[in-house]
Amino acid sequence: MKHNAYIPKSNVHSHSTFSDGRNTPEEMIRAALALGFHTLGFSDHGHADYDDCSMSLAQEADYRAEIRRLREKYAEQIDVPLGYEHDWLSPANVDGYDYYIESVHYVRADGCCWSVDWTRQKLEDAMARHYGGDPYALCRDYFRTVCESIEGTGADILGHIELIMKFNEKRDLFDDSDPRYLESALACAELAARSGRLIEINTGAIARGYRTQPYPGEAMLRRIRECGGRVLLSSDCHDSGAIDCAFAGALELARACGFKTAWEFRGVTPVEYKL
Ligand SMILES: [Zn+2]
Ligand SMILES: [Zn+2]
């Protein structure tokens, strides 16, 4: 059934040239205005010394100043909350931010960090090097880290909790319907739901050409819904053309998984809307 329902004009997971985005914050705001958005929050990558895409601490100070300047400049037209995306394995510096997103992009194994989402080759290398070629052992370790982040975080939002599927839409790295995968994925979905935090339905990999569907996928989303979890659409945009990327499809997926409502930010306040 086709819905002509409400599509939120809000996104608080956005990257700019301060981290790994292609456009300046002002270019992003102008694009959001052209879409009729009421809220565009910024969430560039907070400092992590193992991550070249993240801001240095000095850049973070410049970033906060610039987003605050733009918030004032565009105050009549759009709300611009100031957030950042924290990587779980780095120290959290939350001072001066309106909100933040907790994300796992790296997993620790054998005394070093491997990247979940940098390239497919790096993921395959990690599988061979740290997990004896067993993708399900890698997935278990990934979800164990996500669960640890959910239990330890003070963030408002849980970012892309099934990022491990970024390079696996064709199911040629592992089978996400295999019980060896589902056991840890669904336990993670349940923990996320029961945490009460907002859980992203993240379309970021679609704009960047890695996927046609958002994550988390159907199995995790159904479990989140069964456990009373709250979901939020995020485009995780890295350029001004992707601010509302695939929102309509993400809403269809949420409905198909039984959600009756979802959440959006209006300024710094999360607000519930009907699906
Ligand atoms: Zn991320
Ligand atoms: Zn992001």
C-alpha cells in the first residue's frame, strides 16, 4: 500500500568539510532550506586518534564556533542543533554540544582497532587476520562492541547499529539470516530498544552507492519494534545532495516492520510523529 504520509523535514546526522563531508556547513544549510527543512543538525566526527576522518581537538573548537555562527545567521529560517558523532573507542568530549550520536566504526582485536566501514577489503582483511576467516566470529565481536557502547553511552542517538552490513547487501560476505549472525544481532536490537535511546534507521550507505536499503534491516527493526524501541530517520549525509536521501523508502521499511510512529528532531527536541 502506498502512503502519502508525512516525511520529516529534519536530519541530525550530517557531515561537512570539518570531517569527511564534501560540502561546507553553510552549503549544507542552504541545501536543507531548499528542501524546506525545519531542522538540520551537524554531527561531524569527534576526535579519535586512530581515525584520520575525525576532527582534531582544535578543529572541534572551530567547528563548534562555525556551527554556532551559522545557527545565529539562519535562526529565522531553520534550526541548526550542534552535535557530533562519537566513535565508541575514543574518549567522549561532550561539552559544548546540544546532542551526540554514539557509533561503532572500529572494533578492538589482538591489541589493535580494525575498521568496520572503511573499505570492503579492510573488512575482509580483518576477518582473515583476527577471526581465522570466520565472518560470524567477526560479527559477534562487532555486536559485542555495539552492545558495550549502548550500555556505556550517554548519547541521545544510537548510530547505524548494523553497520557491519555496509558491504554485504548481496550477502556474499556472510548470511544475515544465519542463526550464528541473528543471535548476536537480535540481542543487540533488544538492548538498543530497551535502552530507550533513539535508534537510527540510517540511509547513509545508499547515497554513497554501497546499498539500496537502509540499516538496520528488517530482522533487527522487527525486534526493536517488539521491544518498544524508538526509531529516527538519519541520512548520515556526506554531501548537500543527500540530506533527505531515501527517507520515503526508510519510512516504508519502518511501517513494514510494524512501527506506528517514529521520531524527528525539532531543533534540539525529539518529537514523535505518526507513520
Ligand atoms: Zn558513522
Ligand atoms: Zn556519520
